[in-house]
Amino acid sequence: MNNITSKFIDVQDAEMSFNTKNGVFHALKNINLTVGKGEFVTLIGHSGCGKSTLLNLIAGLLEATHGTLLCANREIAGPSPERGVVFQNHSLLPWLTCHENVHLAVERVFGATETRAQLKERTRGALALVGLTHAEQKRPHEISGGMKQRVGIARALSMEPKVLLMDEPFGALDALTRAHLQDELLKIVAKTGSTVVMVTHDVDEAVLLSDRIVMMTNGPAATIGEILQVRLERPRERVALAQDALYGEYRTSVLEFLYHRQAHPSMKEAA
């Protein structure tokens, strides 16, 4: 198992409301969550449960209506290179090569303290970590969707963030590419010891990757319904886990929460 220490990220009584044309929308309420250093935590729940909103609060892209969020005992008061973000949309600049897209982030964080040679080496190291050394001079239109997502991960990792935040980074990919990148992510996290918070809607992905699965109740005013500890040894291998009874138990627990205890309103209407 990972070497995990408590309260690296600390969310205390967080709430989030948005002003809309139809009035105030209460997205999240009473969110209390700690994430240990080196821990891999996934957020799962039905659409509209506030998973991405919670991730954006941790990223500093949103400011909580109420409550406190800390990272490494410092208040989260806005975006910071210490919290690298990977979105479902890779957001690469199409006129730049893979190397140049990553180098932009490296230069922003380390440009004042490192030489050009060091910045270049740091950029190449991040691309090597995700297996893209061979594609560093290609532009986004010349590579596959899965490779674009790997560039996005490399860009986030190149800043040496304390926390890697991922919002359904593999959601738009085909099943085989998704599985490959999940396996690659497991290797990267094992190598870097990264602290990861990831939004997903995929139960198998959550069980495969996580140390803990945070299950959200339905919105509005969504909160944390249950947290499942995943006690599967690392390193993890998907084929072996498919035959593991404990893996099956965890998967069933998440499905039970999502489809019985927190059935989405649309499912209830269909029934």
C-alpha cells in the first residue's frame, strides 16, 4: 500500500452555491474530507452531484460559499502550480508541439530559477514519464486522443505539483485506450508518489485506481454519502483483479450505493 499521511488536503464544512437566473442553486453542503499525502482518492456519483464542483474548489478555480479548504496546512485561495489539473478536454494549444505545450507550464513555474537547458530537460522528462518522447515534436492534430490526454498529464506533472487533480480525464476515450491510460496512470503514480483526487463516473476505474472512493449523494445540496476504503495491494494488475473476490465486493458496494441507495431521479421516473 502507499505510504499515506493524513490531512494533506483538508476540506472543512465546505458549501457551494451559485447565483442563477432562477435564483440561488445550492450545489454542495457540509463537505468534510481529508486526503493524505500520497493517497489516490476518486469522487464518484450521478450527474449533477457536484463532483467537478468539489474538484474545482480544491483546485482553487472556485471559492467556497462557506467553509475552509487547506492544502499542506495553507488555505486554498486560488489556482496554484502546487495543484496540477487535468481536464477531460486536454486544452492543448493546437499550433504548438507536444514539447512546446508542456514547456509553457515548465517555464511559468521554473523560468525564473532555472536555465533554458534545465527547462528543456524538465519538459522532456515529463513527456518521457508518460511515454511520449517519440512524439514531442508532433502537434495535437497529428496524435491520437489518448496521446493528447497523456500530454495533458505530462503538462500537469511537469510543474511538480503537490496534488494532481483530474476531472474525468479518460471519459471521452474508447474502452481500450481508457484501460491503457489507467494502467499508465497507476505506474506514474507509483513512480512519483503523487497525491491524486480524480472525478470519475466509472465504477471499475474507481476501484482499480483508488485508495478511497468518495461517493456523493444526488444534488442539489449534494454531500458525501459514504467513503469506501479500497484495501487492494499495490501494484495492481487489472486481469488479476478481475478474479479477486475483494475487488468484486468493492465494485458491488459502489454499485449498491449508486443504483439503490442513491438512484438518480431519472431512474426513479423511468421505474
